[in-house]
Amino acid sequence: MVQVNGISYKLVEENRDAWDEEAFVARFSDVLEKYDYVVGDWGYEQLRLTGFYRNSQEGVPVSSKISSLQDFLLEYCNFGSPYFVLERAERPKKKVRRRRKRPIGEEK
């Protein structure tokens, strides 16, 4: 388990000793917080991080779901490059927006 920005992730897959916690924490960006999975791949000694959603997520392209991981690795990563997959330990709680009640007769 690793924690970054108050979010816990667990390592679910590692290929060729790719996992480096220090490099992950240093490279992590707030943009990745919305994803269910974070994939890290190494190329030219640089760590690249990409986010994916769970397969049940509605309203996102199939290419953004974790089921497309193999396609991503084949198409966008250097052949045979080391990679790892982290899964978010908990889903963020959705913010509930409450509507202000208007008195009867008040216009919008």
C-alpha cells in the first residue's frame, strides 16, 4: 500500500521490477486523483503515469477503462518496458449539492 495526497493505492500488477515508490510519489499529479487505476511505465529512465477508470464506470471511452490496459501497453509504451498498475483503495465520496429552497412565489 502506498499513500499519496491522502489517497491509498495498492499494487495489483508489476512487470520487470518496475515499482519504485519514491519515483511514483515524486511524479504523481493531482490530475490522477480522479482515476481508479494508475499505470506507470518506464521509458528512457523516465516514469510516465497514466490513469484508467474501472470497467463499470459509465460515460467514459472504452480506451479509458482498465480493460484497455493491454492495448495501451502495446500501442503507447516502448516494447517490453517495465510497468506497474496501482488500484485506488477507496472511491472518492461524491459531493452532494443541495438546492436552496425558495419561498413560494419567489421567481427564479
